[in-house]
Amino acid sequence: MIASATETKRWEPMPKKFSALYCLLCFSSLVFAQDEKARWSKWETDADTLMSHQDFSGAAVLYSKIINECKFKENEDYRFLYKRAVSYYSANHFDSALVDMNRFVPVFPESPQARILRALIYRQKGDSENQLNDLQKAIALRGPTTELIRWRGALLADKGDFKAAKKDLEEVRAYQDDAELETNLGFIHYSLGSLDSALFCFNKAIVLDVNYSPAYLYAGTFCLQEEKFELALQYLALALRIEPTNRSALFYKGVSLVELKRTEEGCRCLQKAFYAGEDDAADYLKEYCFDVFK
């Protein structure tokens, strides 16, 4: 009986030679994929070793070789992109690092470590707004840590949001305290209009680290701005004991002395500051010291 045109065609087995060829192709693809991954693994290991030896540019070259081959067929391949971004960042190639992280973050938006790395890159590029955005996201994803809250507080202070910055730094102070933290709080208190609170923080910074010169310098500068010249002079003299050639301390000490009518002594400080590169000293020298150096 002849089958009708509509009758389903019976399945016939693949001829043996084609079946063998198909198996061979599948096997060769599997072997090639295994060889490929083994090659990437070796390059990755070599790149990681270069990173540990601080050959960041050399490591980036190897990570790039993997990236050029892997084409990000699997999500796990993006680790090579992240590692290359770290190598670029470590080599101070911040633009290239940012390009990589801008590809990585959309794929892994919930990775706090990726947000932190990109925030670090933005910090090096001077982009405070994007740095703060990524830092906020990292804190939301990872939870607050003293390091991240302290970092955010410093950014908020730079932005001029002193109340929020004060809140962050006081929160950190409850867990750890040091001269730098107290000095930053002193700066914030003065920016909020309280010299007394600022001096309390600066004095605490000095107790924590007697050799931390920024505490003396800020205290002296703010006292000078409030026309407390004698007190300013005390802080600035102590700053110069730690850093005798600090041009800012020399300049502000000179100004304090001139304001206290100790003109000759003040002009000597201003002259030292000017020769050290403090351009603001020039106007004071012209106004107050012309007759002194005749």
C-alpha cells in the first residue's frame, strides 16, 4: 500500500558516518572549551601573581587577553573585568578603571564591593557627587561600618553639609577616636559657628597625638580669624615645633605677630613664608614690612 502524502514520515536513523562526524564535532568543541578555560585560568593566575608583585600594568595586559577571548559569555567571566579595573586603579589609570566599572556595576548592581571600588575611582578623579552616590549605595547594601561612615562624613563636610557630617563623625567617635577625627570635627564645629567646640576638639586631638600638626594649625588659624591673636600665636608656635618649615604656619604666625604690633618678628616669619612659596605673604610684606627691611 502506498502511503498518503499527509502520512507522517517515519524517522530514520542518521547514517553512521554522519553520526560519527557529529560526535566528533561535539567532542572537539568540548575539548576546545576545556583548553580555552585552562588557558584563561593560567593567564588569570599569572595576572594575580603580577598584582601581588605590584606589576599592575602587566597584570592588566593578561586580564585583557582573557577578556578579549571570553566575550563575557557567562556571568562569572565578569570577574576578569573587575580584576582589570583593580589593576588599572592600582596603576593610576583611573579613566580606564572607570570604563570597566561602568560595565561591571550594571551587571552586578547589588555588589557593595563594586560600589566601593567605583567610589574610590571617583575620589581620585575629584568627582565628589558620584563618589558620594556610590558610597551611599554601598552602605545601604553592606550595612554601615565605621570606615564607610567616616568616609561619608568627610565627603559631606567637603560638600558643606556640616550638620550631616557632624552626625556621621560623632557616630564614628563612639566606636573609635583619633587625632584626625577630632580635627575634622573641630573644623565642622567652627564651620557651624562654634569656636569653643572647635577648640575642644582640637585640644582633644592634641591629647590623642601630640605630634599631629594639623590640629595646631587649624586651631591657630581659626583663632586668628576670630582675632584671638595671642591664642593663635600659641597654637602656631607649637605647630612650628613639629614642622619648622610649614609655610602656612609661618604665614599665620607672622600675621598674628604683626596684629600684636610685634612687627619686626612678624615680618621675619612672613618673609620665611614667602620664600617657602606662600604667595599670600607678599601683600603683608608690602603693607607692613617695607620699612623693616630697609
